[in-house]
Amino acid sequence: MKLHNTLSGRVEEFVPLVPGHVGLYVCGVTVYDRSHIGHARAMVTFDVLYRYLLHSGYQVKFVRNFTDVDDKIILRASKTGVPALELAEANIRSFAEDVKVLGCAQPTIEPRATQHIPEMISLIRQLIDKGLAYPAGGDVYSAVDKFEGYGKLSKRKLDDMLAGSRIEVDERKRHPMDFALWKATKPGEPVWDSPWGPGRPGWHIECSAMCETHLGQPFDIHGGGTDLIFPHHENEIAQSEGAHARPFARYWVHNGMVSVGQEKMSKSLGNFLTVQEGAARVGGEALRLFTLGTHYRSPLEHSDERLEEAGRGLVRIYETLARADEATGAWKAESDAEVVLQFRQAMDDDLNTARVIGIIYETVRAINRELDQRGSLEQVAAWRRALGEIGSVIGIMRVRPSEYLARRRDEHLEEAALTAAQIEALIAERQAARKSKDFKRADEIRQELKAKGVVLEDSAGVTSWRVER
């Protein structure tokens, strides 16, 4: 298995620190609002990595945190009049709904920043003792110029960072790029006691403390979006490696951003679609398919058309699975070895899920061709089994096809304000019209139903109906 390591800038063979075991940490959400599709991409990307590591036989400790104390949470709380910790708690519950609708597996542990304040204070003490941090009027700052490797993840140099940057002047800082490890309390903010006075942690120290607590140092894989490379992940390295004088994370894996009209999807720009809104349009599984159709490191351009295309594609997949199940019944077959091999090769090539989705569609077409030509049912069953194996790893095709299609049909009929009984009544009226040679009325009924997405099919004197994709 090979992964792109942001630290080295290369695709490297993945070799865990302890054979057979993997420690995986992924930066979770800052819970000041509902998650949007940009967050969904990170959730799905690392869920697939987690599933594939398990599928490959590793024992995985997967840690995904909640940032439940932060400037954004405090600002939103002040605007809404809801206490910051209460706001965070409500959005953690909402996050659970979002990951459920996306079909993500539960991480091993989901720590919260507010549960690790003592560990953060201990880490800050170590940095101060080593001359890598300093107190300043109730705050504590990291001295970035004292950490020799600062900038190695983002490939930046301190002097270049300062050139043309807009950094507010703070006379308490020894260097303009120094960042807060501890912030002195302000009225209305959550507060904890510390050796430097009452206050709260800075954002970056939270993840360093949680990584060390739950995975130790070093650990195998640290993940997150590319927007976190600098300053968040760069600062994590400075804190953790500065305090302990040993490597922090061995592989850094970052997913690309979701964009809308070539602008990053973000709450600050107001150009976002929440996970729940996206799922309401096409379903959570189709939303997942949408994110997997582009390689995780590439930018993902969102549009309603592409989202709906994923929804139609998923229906086509399930229609083929249903057709295969009906044809093969309880046929016992091993997974098609060639399809599974192609899948594993794609996944081993830096989690190339875009190629995996291509393999799925190729196999769907092969199944339909074989059935159309009345070919080998044993081969169809083997392809069907292979698709089930792939789906268990990438998190789609995990519902019984007949149930999925029935649910989508019912959803469509509800949107069209139709019932099965109404359709059957119109079919009966059409049959009567045809019998009396009123072909105009019969055709009107067919067109009326088609306009509402219901297609009639006549065969051997019997009329059946189906919902169009």
C-alpha cells in the first residue's frame, strides 16, 4: 500500500511503526455549526482509509477529535446567546447525525478538547521549560523561531511567511509568527485554571495533546484537509516535536478541498451545502459516491448537476445488483478474482477511489451484458460477490438492492404527489381506453405519468410500471 506523504512530498510505501497495527489520527470538526459537504469529503476519505486498513488485516486505532472550545464557537455563542459549551454539545449531536447519514464507521475514540485540559497544560509547561514557549500577560506563546524544523510540512520559511503577510502587531509576541498556546480569559468565555492564570487553550495545542494521549508519539498517520497543513498541522509538529525531541506523525495525509465556482466551500463565504441538505436531495449514499468519484487529493468541484448525476449513477448500480440477485438467486460463488485484484491495486495506489468507482461501473456493464446475452449465471454471481466486497470497504452498495430501490421509488412518488394505487387506477383507465379504441386518451395517460417520472411498460398484454431514474 502506498500513500502520499505531505511531509516528504512523495507517494511512499506505507510501513506501520508496529507490524500489523496502525495509529490513525484525523482532525475532526470545530463544532460551531452543522457540517457541510467540504467536511463530508474529509469524513468519507478517512473512513475509507480506516475501512481499507481493516480490510487489509491491520488492527487500527482510529482517533477523530472534536474541537469543542475555540474562537469560532465563542463568537457564534455570543451572537446566538447560547453558552459556548452548550452550543458545542448541540453541534456534536448534529455531527453524529451527519456521519450516520454518510454511512461512516465509528472511530475507536472521539476525544474532546475540553476533556484534555490537564494534558495541554502539561505540554505547555514542557515547551516553556525548553525555551520553546513563553508566558506573556496571562497568555502563553510558542516561540516558532526556536524550533529548528518550523515550516517543514508546508515547505515554508519564516522569512517568506512574513513577506507580504498581514499580521496584527502584538507587542507581547517576540516574533510576529508566534502563536497562542494558552489564552487569558475574557468575560463570557469558558475558563480553566492554569499556572499562568485563568484561561483556555489555543486551537493547535489541543490536537497535540490528544494525539499524544491516545496514540503516543510517534504514531503512524495524521490526516485532515489541505487547509490544515498551515498553520494548524505545522504548529502541531512544532509543539509535539519541540516538547519531546522525537518525530510526531510518520505519514501526513491530506484531502483536497471542495470548491464551488472555483472558490473553497466554506461557512465564512456562505457558499456551502450542509450534509443534511445534500442528503435530502440525493441521499447520503449518493453524497458519499459523489465524494469518492474524484481522487481524494484533487480538488472536488461541487454542483447540483454533479450531485444529481451521482444519485442517478447509484440507482443504476442498485438496479443492476437487483437484476443480478433476481437472476442468480442463492447461487454461491467466490468473488471474481480479477475484479478484486483491480480494486486492491487501485486502493494500494494512494487510495485511488476514482479508479475504484470506474471498476464498479465497468463491472455493472459487464453484468448487464452477460444477462442480456443469457450468459453464465456463475460469472454474474462472481461479479456480484466482488461488488459486495468492494462496497463493504468504500461504504456503498451495502443496502439490499430491492429495499434501496423501493425506498427511492416511494420517495419519488411522494415528491410527485402520486400513490401506487393512483398509478394502478390510471393503468386500468388506460387499458379501458385502449379496449374502446380511444388511443388518444391512452397516450395522454402514458405521457401524464411519464411527466411525473413514471414509465409504463407493456408486455404480453400486461402493463407494468417503474419509476424513471
